[in-house]
Amino acid sequence: MAGDTGGRQTARLPQPLGMKRIAILGSTGSIGRQCLEVVAGHRDRFRVVALGAGNRVETLATQVAEHRPALVSVANRERAQELAERLRASRIEPLPEIVFGADGLLRVATHPEADLLLSAAVGVVGLTATYAAIEQRKTVALANKEVLVAAGELVMAAASRKGVELLPVDSEHNAIHQCLRAGHPREIRRLVLTASGGPFRKLPASRLQDVTPEQALAHPNWRMGPRITVDSATLMNKGFEVIEAHWLFGVPLEQIDVVIHPQSTIHSMVEFVDGSVLAQLGPTDMRVPIQYALTYPQRLASNGWVLDWAALRRLEFAPASPRKFPCLRLARAALRAGGTAPCALNAADEVAVTAFLERRLAFPDIPRVIERVLEQMPSFAITSLEAVLAADAEARRLASQAIAQLGGGRTTAQAESAAGR
């Protein structure tokens, strides 16, 4: 009989991947640049129609010259004029439409030709635009943590209402997404997020007072932007990921664990109710999860980023110390509290990390600032984007206030460095 498989089930392959038209928020950041590398390797599959950036006009001009988007957004009018001048000097014709500010990001995210939005802008600046893309039923590849940390309930409700799938780009959630293709959500016993432990994994907690921004930015495994790199050193990044995993996969907080895995080879794991554990392994290269999100539900051959099995000697795991990494505890507490707490957690962390990078705050004071903000933050339900933005603004005000009170906690060495001595 034609098509007989002897009773065996055969997997049905997805239809061939057609041309996908992509818009990117945060194109000049780390994730945005690596996304464009993936696009450049598969020009027969992807076309860039819109780019949203901030102040890095020189980088953006290079991206425009290579990918020729129809629409480009920058931070403000001055940057828009600078970009136009650079493109004219490079004889780029025709010029893309150049817009700016929050309205510019909104236009990038909702570009009528875009099939997929990569949301990679840092901070709540990308929240409104990403939400608008969901309302227009665009597929969203999500690399902006703030979207779900600050407004997870609101965003997921909109995605459900519009039938939009959020494809995680973070390596940990991307790994879980891949593992869950082998099971059903109701079969999950727990999700296990892995953390490298950052540059201070072996440093005694008593010595964290003296660490410098340069040391915090020296991540052992990953190339990332400044804030996320510092968040990896405090493990706040992992706390954010716990909150994101709760919203992305509908798993209760009590079923989400974090383990230290220094090699960063296993990006995360799913333990099922029957005792089976599925882990996703891969190189420490963000282009892998980016390409997965862009091509889902298919897979395309990579352009050379593969796991080096010969160099893989061991896989180590250890618990995350709540004493050494209090940010993880604070993130869990914020998710339990709900309402404005997760939004305040994110805003306070961003302000505190900036102060640390500017040498106005000691490294251990980052969680102290966040805890003070969570204690003082008014609690109310998040029912609109306006409520999110109001909570974000108030948390930033409280964080700045706390930093002014704790700023004397810097070491002498840090203070001298800040003074340029």
C-alpha cells in the first residue's frame, strides 16, 4: 500500500521556509548586530525592512549600507540628521525613511512589511513598541528582558488574545523552548535554568566590596552588553530569567530552579514528570538561539558555530548561593508579590548597575538599592502600559534616592579611580 509505514508514526516536516521580512529594535546592540550576521549568512531567506537604534549612528550607517532597510529609527532629531548626512556622503541611494524617538521605534516594530520583530532594545524603551507589534499579530523574537519582567501578565494576555507566539532568544529560554518540543507543558516537573556564575563565582563574598566595573565586565563565557554582563555577575540576570520563564511557559515559580554551570555548555534543562531530563547543549554563541528564533519551526545549517566536543572535558553543577547572590532572592520575591514589584525590580537594577559602572556605587550595594526600592515601592495592579511606565518612573526615582544614601559605600580605590587618579 502506498504510504504504508508498517504502523510506525513518521514526523511531518514543516513546509520549506520562505523569505522572512524582519524588523529589529536595538540593531546596534550586541544581539542586533549578531542577528544581522545571521541574516547576512542567509540572504535567500531573510530581508531586513526596518531597523531601530539609539545613538550609535556610525554603526547604524554601516548596517543600512549593507542591508538597505526601508525605514530606520534613531534616538532623536540630531541623530537623524547625522545619519542622513553619513548616508548621503556614502552615496547610499535611495535613502531610507529616517525617523526618531519613541514614535520611530513604534513605526519600526509595526512596519507593514515585517513578518517578524526582533525585540532587542535595552530597557523599557522597547516595551511599548513590542506590545504594539503583538497587537498587530506580528511574530516576536524576544531578547528584551524588560518586556516580560516589567509587564509579563499584560504582554502574555495580549499575545494569547492575538494568537501571537513569542519566540525566546535568550539562550536559556531558547533551550527550554527546544526541549519542550519533546513533551507537553502539563508533563513538566521543573525547569532548570543554568548560570555560569559570572566572573566572581569563586571570589569570596567578603571581597565583593572591592570589585571594579572592569572586573565585573570580564564575563568568562559570553559577549554581551554592559548591563546584562553586570547582571550576570550579580545573578540578577538569572532572577529576570526566572520571571520570564514563568510567563513564557506558564510554569509556577516553585517549579523553576537555577544551578551554577560554569562551562555554559548546557543552556537549560527540562525535567519531566516521568524522571526524564532533556538538556539543550550548544556553543556559547548567541547566533545559535537567534537563528533558531528566526527560522522556527525549521532549522537551517549554521555558518560554522558548532560545539567543540574535543574541548568538552567536564560538566559541573553547583547550587547558587543566596548569601553571595541576593539578587536571585529579590527576583523571586518580586514575582511572588506581583503588581508593580517586578517592574520596580527591573528599573531599580538598571539604575543601580549604571551607578556601579560610573563608580558611584559599590558592587554589593546593587542588591541593597534594589531591596530598598522594593520595600518603598507603592503596590498596585499592572493593567495598562501607562501603569507600567508610571511604576518604572517611580522605581527609578526611589533608586536614585537610595544610591545617594549608599554612595559612600565605594572603596577608596574605586573613589580614586572615579576621580581619574
